[in-house]
Amino acid sequence: MPRPRSRLRLADVAERAGVSLTTASRALAGRDGVREEVAARVRRISQELGYVANPHARTLAGGTASTVGLVVHQIDDPYFSEIAGGVVQAADERNLIVQICQSGRNPQNEARQIRHLIAQRVGVIIIAGSGYVDPRMEAESKAELSAFQDTGGRLTVIGRHFLGADAVRPDNKEGAETVTGHLLSLGHRRIAVAAGDVRLSTVADRLAGVAAAVDRAGPPSDPVVPSLSASASASASLSASSSCELPVVHAEFTRDGGREAAERILREHPDTTAIVALNDAMAIGVLSALRAHGVPVPHRMSVAGFDDVSFAADLAPGLTTVRLPLAEMGRQALALALRPPASRPRRKPTGHALVVRDSTGPAPTG
């Protein structure tokens, strides 16, 4: 029978697992140097004994200073840095400390970061950033987070579908439908999409929004978003209708990925008159590539992004994009995590707004 949780020590976990204190510590912190089967045994035993249970509940319920763990895909992406700023600001108001980890959009690395945060006895974990179309890719993270919640930890996610937690839900589909509709209203019918990794659920949701807008432009021949290769250079046609051609080019969900996607669009789809980038980072890369090729924006090519990061208005030309309340999303995520647990996961939509700037204009004639 497990000892009372208040008396548990790391030494108890190490003894039960048959490993040294150092090995147990490294396994629970997710550090290298421990074989995966050994680390898994230590984690399982720590969960069975309830080693990480009480610290979460005591610090949060008592209102004393605790630590919030924030996992983002890429900290130097302004989308995530602005969300992180909102979390940090809200945490500071509550005398909480924020520890930020970066997953690099790697499911295994994400699970390792989550284990590290749990080993550090954080009271709250916030996961910010896209999940995956295939829930099996985040099954390891889901298992770790479920155990964390079972032992008293609080969890909130931003932009995830399958982790079974309170969630702040960006208007991904709705926003993409809005910005694509804007381009269609300007007369563009040769629109290309610079999209991120096809495996990301955010990419799938935003592509669905683009497809919905295109379907309204004319009789759709294929209203279903196609299944595309996971290759970073994959391209295909998305919901092409009789009145609108819509090639999709997949690359990294970054500025460099946007530059790569634009190069391919210029080379393979030279008649394109507008590019929808599925985040602002890609849009910045698209603008860079167009500038390098001497393509005037918006007179020859319109460009639109998604997110409205802080410097989108300062680009030349200013970027037309979909505004999400990024810092407020971080604040909302922490507020949800600190509310008393509910019987079922709560969902908080973000809303969105179209911000029209100088990077979009009427479709060129002739």
C-alpha cells in the first residue's frame, strides 16, 4: 500500500523503482541519460505513489506563490511570445511564476517538456499551439497531462482539440474564411495558400475556412479539403471550384517556410494574384520573397496573413491579416486554469477581426 502522500519523498520512488536517487530525479525531470524503459517505470511508480499530487493542490488552494508551466511551439515566433506575455502578466498579478518551455513542434519533445514541468511540481500547465490532426501523435502528452490532472494539477490549452482540458479556442476556421472572402471580394480568383505542416490541426482548420470561402465563390467541384502529403514541400489544389483556382503549398509554419512557399508559388503558379499565408510569420516570408523577385505588392500580388502580431502594421506594406487577441488569450488560459475544476472541459472562443492594410488590393486586370 502506498505511504500517505504527505510523507512521500523522491527516495521512496527511487526505492520502489529499484534505481538510484539521481536516476529517479533525472527520469522525472525528463533529462537525458536514462533509458526510456527505466524512465517510464519511474514515472509510473511516481504516479502510483502520488508523489507529485499534493504540491499542486496545496499551493493553488492556499493562494501561495506557485509556478505555472507554459509550453509553446516556438518562443521566438511573435504569436507565441505575445501569448506568453499575456500569461506572464496575468501570473504576476497573482504572485505566480511562469516557466516557459519550447517544443519545436515535436510531439516527443513536448512530452519531455511536460514531464520536466511535472517533476518541477508546477501547479498549472498551459499548452499553447496547434495540436495534430492524428491524435495518436499527441497521445504521450495526453497521458502525462491526464496523470497530472488526476493528481491535482490544473491544465488549460490554447488551440488544441484532443487533450481533454479547458481550452481557449482561436477562430481558426472562421478567421480564414473571413480573410479569403476579403480577397475574393477584391476580384481575386487565382489565389494560392502558403500553409504550414499538413499534420497540424491549426493548419487543417484554417484550410477548412479557406475552402468554405472558396466554395461560396462558385459551384465547388470538390468541397472536401484533400488529404495531402506531410512533406514540407507538398502542394495540391484545395477545393477548386469552377470560378476559383486554389493551389496549396506546404512548408514550415515559419518565416523561412513562407519564403519557400512563395518561391514555389511564383515558379509553379505564375498567374497567382493573391497569397493567403496561414500565419503572419509565413506572410512575412512571402513578402520577403516577393520583394526579392521585384513583385510589387499589392499591385501585382496581394498578400494576407493570420494572427495580427504586434509589428504586422509596421511592415512595408502593412499586412492585411486576421486579428486574434493574442495576449488576452494567454490571460484567459491562466484564468481558466485557476477556476475551480468543472465536470466537463470548458471552451472559450476568442473571436476575430479582419484588419485591412496596404498588402491587399484589387486583382490586377489584363
